[in-house]
Amino acid sequence: MKTNTEKFGVTPHQPSLWTRADALKVRADDPTTTQPLVSADFPVLSNDVFIWDTMPLRDLDGNVTSVDGWSVIFTLTADRHPNDPQYLDEDGNYDILRDWNDRHGRAKMYYWFSRTGKNWEFGGRVMAEGVSPTAREWAGTPILLNDRGEVDLYYTAVTPGATIVKVRGRVVTTEHGVSMVGFEKVKPLFEADGNMYQTEAQNAFWGFRDPWPFRDPKDGKLYMLFEGNVAGERGSHKVGEAEIGDVPPGYEDVGNSRFQTACVGIAVARDADGDDWEMLPPLLTAVGVNDQTERPHFVFQDGKYYLFTISHTFTYADGVTGPDGVYGFVADSLFGPYVPLNGSGLVLGNPSSQPFQTYSHYVMPNGLVTSFIDSVPTDETGTQIRVGGTEAPTVGMKIKGQQTFVVAEYDYGYIPPMLDVTLK
Ligand code: FRU
């Protein structure tokens, strides 16, 4: 019998492993892989809404694209509630931290536009209330399909369940701004299967989300990355020699690391439009290392596949750690083998003095890295913080072979287009 991968003319592959030995090489505060300090006097995009995960409009090859000279970003967004009694503390003051921490439950997809690739103007909600089938609209990718302005928005429909979905609409421009029309019919694509990707029934803390479709520069086919966990009942995973890697004496104890089972998933489209998908085995697994490899995405450079994914300190397994930030892996072909960039995988982490300053980094093919501000300390001890919910300063990074280097810092939310499409 043919395996799924053979059926679709895709090379069968073994997932690459991010091992405990790799993670032991993580060095927080290495200046070449640390995001510059974000100052607590940052400007906010909006006083009415929090924004976090930022999804620049792009084409299927990964190029950030403007339309008729307008840059467009999509963001996960939630209202701020400064006057809602539910978010007032005992003294009647707005508890912004609690409001911010609750945002995931009411996340909605919004869009913003700009002539300059920064100073984003508020566009509005992408889908009207009631269009998306679940409570939460979680991260994904807006793809500009053609010069008619058609856009496929891939995203995650969450609670109940977690389904990778897509909705088609159109971007329309005028001299004064940008609007999104359509986005009325959400099409479910796939869910975790329990054989390759963990389901909610196997683990209530499962992750299955963040679609990132792309055209493989080498074989020209349509694929999609997503975040998953390796299938199996919670607690049943084995952290063996392969997952441990080549560790020094005294580092063999894996503790309870079997509970951390992140992976980067991949699916291949059976059709040209990306309406019909087949899940393939994960590209990369982090069993025994980390429980979340979120928002996976590629940069295709120098004939190589640079795979980036965001992760947290709190999702690391016993005995290994690293900062919140973006991690990366490189391979010569789509299905690997992938090796961690900079030895450890760490590409751009928060400084240890401000461990939550930014998150949800997105590496663009021009080497610019966008992220959002989470919270920044406002006193020496770090007990007082200022919540962000806005765009962080963009970081410039150089990718060279198996290494990356921070080389520049730009304005807040600077996401310049790499190409412009004139709409017909
Ligand atoms: C990353 C993330 C995504 C998810 C969204 C939920 O910041 O956790 O993986 O889609 O935020 O708000």
C-alpha cells in the first residue's frame, strides 16, 4: 500500500528532532540573538483595542505585498475594557493585566493599513460577527491571490475545538484607504487526526493552529505549515536517546519532560486552490524539549529552507530552558533534515531583564522581524509593568548559513512591502 506521502508525489520523510542537547546550547542574553530592550514609554496603536499576533498580507511565495501602494496587516485583536466593572480592581482601578490575559478568549481578526509600512490606520474587523463558526478567531495568514485583490485568509477557528479554516474575500483600495469585502463563507479544512497530531481528547492542553500556506520554491506545490503536538495520550510519550541527543554526563535525567510534545505540522494541497488538504507527518518535533512551537513559517533563502517558530520559557520541559522568542531551523530540502540555527535553535529572544517584553515574532524574507509588545517593567525590581498590546520595534536580522545575527532596529511596527501589486 502506498503511504500518503507517496500518493501525493511527496518524498516520505522522518520528522527532524529538536533535541534536549540542542536546547542545552541556548544562551539567553547573547547579543547576536537577543532583542534590544523595549522602552516602557512605547506608543500604542490604539487605546480601544489590544493587538498581538501580526500577519502581514503576503503572496504564496512569502513576499510581504502592498496593494496600490497600501500596506496591509491583519492582527489578532480584542477590545480593551478600561470602564468595564468586570476589569476594575478592589480600588476601582482598571486591571489592565487581567483584561490583557483574558484576550485569547475573545480574539478576533482585524486589519490595518498604511502608506508608509508603519503608523497603521485602523481598518476594522475582517469578518462580521456570526460569520466565523467558533468563539475565537486565532492566528493564520492572509494571502493575496491575484491582481483582482482576492484574498484567502487562512486562520484557526477555536472553541469549541480547533479547526484550520479559510475564508475568501477581496481587498479594495481608494485614495483614502483600504477595505475588506466578502469574507462571508468560512470553509473548514482539517483538524488534528489523533494519529500524527494530538487531539483534544488525547490532551486537553493540545495545540493545533496557526496555518501558514506556501508554494515550495523547488517543487512548486502548495503546502501549509501549522502548529501541533505529537499524537498520543498525554503522558504516554517517550523521551529516549533520540529526543535527548548527545548530552554530557549528568544530563540524562529527563524528569517529566514527556509532557512536552510540540511539533511543526505540514499538509499538502490536493488541488490548486487549497480547498482540499492532506496532513503529512510533522517536519519537526520537540518531544521532551518544549510543548509549543507556534506560528511556524519559512524564509526561503540561498536555496535553503529556514523554518521559524515562536516559543515560550514556560512551555520548556524539565531541565531545559530558553527565552520567549523565535527559534529557527534550516534544511536543504523541504522535508529536512533540519538543524537548529545557531546550534541551539534560538534566533531572537527577550533579554532576561525583560522576559515578557515581546512575543509572536514573524521573520520576513527581507530579514525584518516584527513582534508585539506584551509587558515591559517600569521599575528596577520588575514588579511594576506596563502592558503593551501593540506593535514592538521591528528588528533587522541577517541570516547566514546556519547562523543569524541581530543587526538593526527600526520603528514600532515597521513592516515595509517587498512588492506592490496594482489592482485591476
Ligand atoms: C501566539 C498565539 C497563537 C494563537 C494565538 C492565540 O501568540 O498563541 O499560537 O493562534 O496566539 O491568541
